[in-house]
Amino acid sequence: MDVVERVRTWLADRDVVEADGGWLARGEELDADEVAHEWARELLEEPYLDGYARLMLGFGLLDLLDAYPVTVEIRRTLEPGLTSEFWANYRLRLEAPKPPEAILESLWTDLFVDEDTAPIAFAEVLGNDLRQLHTPGGLRRARRVLAVSGPVPWTAKDRAYRYAATRPDLRLALPREWELSTHDPPQGR
């Protein structure tokens, strides 16, 4: 059974099932965000699971719901020794054909706006391997990350932006602020 099916089973054991493009919880209609708010914390705090299993189930729930609150709970419960797995899962989903709206919101809303997390987050999802991204999935990831990277401090993204500006397949994904000045970063950044 794959991780998404394990999550479906876990939810079904709590009387939460998919129905007509939405969810039913004990007979009440819910949307994906409501399911995430109601159940993500409980799933990610299951005491019988180790940290890795919880992380994988968290990403399974994210795959099932694509709801931003799941990303919040995944980060809240992330064990320090699992950060590599966390970033690998973000990168994987950023390369998928279907846009990972919750992950993009997580990057924009939480990780890229915080001066403490932005440089690491940007490096992990794009900066460390931008020059190796030539596959369709890699290019999707690069475009998606570049498009939401506006809040990242210039010191963390300058090298990646300069490289992306030389690539016709990435240039259009750069935020408008980069278009305004391809030589010097805007003042105050």
C-alpha cells in the first residue's frame, strides 16, 4: 500500500472519506483545508510511528489534500535529523506536472519571507542544483521556485538569478523586480 492509500485508510478509520470532489467527516462536508486543519496534527503526532514514518505520512496527506495547513504541521513536527528528507520531498513535488500549490504557498508565506529560513530554503529547493536542472521536471521546479522567490534576500538568490537570466527557458520565471535591474539588485535588499 502506498503512502497516500495509508493516509486514506487512516482517515477512513476516523470516518473521514472523499466524496464528490470534497470530503465527508462523520457526515459533515469539509474541504481539503478543513480536513487538514482537523486531522494533520493528529496524524503527524501518532505516537506509534517514528519520525520518518510520520514525515512520509505527512507528505502522503499533502499529496492527497494539497492543503497549506499540512505543510505547517509537517514543518512543526519535523525532527532535525530528517531535514534532508524534508527538502528532497519538497523538490520532488516541485518537479511534478501538477503544480504543488500548498508547497508554493509554504515557500512564499513561511520559508522565503523569514530571513533565517529563506537562504536555506532557497538553496535547498533550487540554488544548490540550478545548473543541473535540464529535465522537464527540473525546469518545472526551477520556474516554480523562481516565480515565488521574490521575498528571498538578494544575497541568497543573486547567483541563481544571474544564471537563470542567461537561460531563455528560465528567464521568464524571474520575478518582475529582476527585470527592472539585471545588473544591480534593487536598493534596500
